[in-house]
Amino acid sequence: MPSATAQSTWDARIARARELASIRPPARDLLTFYAALAEYQRTLAASARDAGTFGVDQVVDAIPGLLAWLRENGPASLAQSVEQLDRRGLDSLVASAFRRPSTELGTPLSLSKGRKDASGAANPAEQFVIESLLQAFSDHLANGDSPAPGSTPLRCPRCAGLPVAAVLREEGHGAKRSLLCAICLHEWECLRIVCPACGEQEFDRLPVYSAEQFAHVRIDACDRCHHYIKTIDLTKDGLAVPCVDDIASVSLDLWARERGYVRIKHNLLGI
């Protein structure tokens, strides 16, 4: 990705988070923290591009700085959890995450309770640190194999991460659906009618829920596996930034969970 394009992508996330923080009081603290974190991630991403060469050691070297930043700027509960993390274990997890190949991209996901996240993390604070770094250095993740023509991968073709949200964009007389990776924020095309968790394609088992206050965000649920994913509809709000508008619509997640649905993959802030 060209440097200017990457920079503008981070700028768009930060600006959108600040804008929504001013008009979405229930999510204000989350969005304010995300904007500050994205600024820090943007700095890491720029330093990697400016270096000219990249290696896993650069990611590992960034861990102390991120931990210090979180202790100073993170929510109290996160800052306390970060203090207890095992640095040696983090180093190993980060290094392995950047070497992990993408496999079984077209198969349904295994989403049993108690499993570790795709990052390999064992607890939320560890997961947060790893995913923050993976997003910051995502331009340097090794690409996986390209999906076969006509296939519908349910994991990210770039890093094998789980989808955190779906996105709708205008195409012809309709809308094209893509999935957004929780790990590297890469998007890939996906069928309009399919559950990204179990592969269900029967229309009657894939209910859609929406709320008036979020006209461009909806819950796409599955009554077969009882998982859900949020869809950000850019045909209704072209200014939306999917990973940010996902955070801003946290009340939809609460609504879905009260009705027994489980999110396929939490976003970076654990929602």
C-alpha cells in the first residue's frame, strides 16, 4: 500500500472516531480511546514504512513502547491488566502471529467456548496488545494464498483472521458484500446470503435486525449456529468507516447478546 494511501486510511479512522464521539454519548469513551490508540498505531505504521525494510524484530521492539503508552493512556482496567502481562510470552506470540500461514480459508469457523483467539492470545489484555500491533504493522503481514475463483472464504485470505464486520458497497443496481478482518482490517468479497461463522445459506435462518438510530448498521444473525456479525452499509452512509462505526454502535451488540446471539469475533476494544 502506498504511503500516502496508508496515511489517509489512518487519518480517516481517527477523524471518524472523533466525529462520532461527539454525537454518540453511549460510546463516547470507547471512541475517544480508539482515536488516541489509532494515532499511536499510525505512528508505528509510519515508522515501519520509513525504515524501508521490515522484520518481525521491529514488531517485538515496539511492544515496550505500546505497553508504556497503555499504562499511561489506557482505561484503568486495561492498564492494570497490561502490568501483569508476561513480556517473554508476548514476544513469542507476536513473532508467531507474523509467521502464521493462512489455511483452510473456505471452511466454517470453529467457535467453541473457551478457545483461544486466532491471534493465539490467552486473555483479553494479551489479545488487545497483539491485535493492536498486528493492525499497525498489517501492511507487512505475509499474504496467504489467493482464494480460488468463485470461492467464498470465511477467514481472511491475507492472515486467516476472523471477520469482525461485514461491509456493503454499491455495485451496479445492488450492493456488494465484503468481510472485514479483525486482525489486519483487510476486506475480501463474500456472498450476500451466507453466515460467516457456519456457512448457512438458507435465507429463513439468517434474520436481519436493525434499529432506527443506526440506519446504516444492522445485525446479521444466524439461527443455525446463533452467531452474528454487524454489517456497515455504505450505500446508506458513505462517510462511515466500518471499524469505527462498529464501535459506535455498541448498543446493537448488547441487544443481540440479550437475545442469545454470540458475536463471531470481538473488535479490538473487546466489544
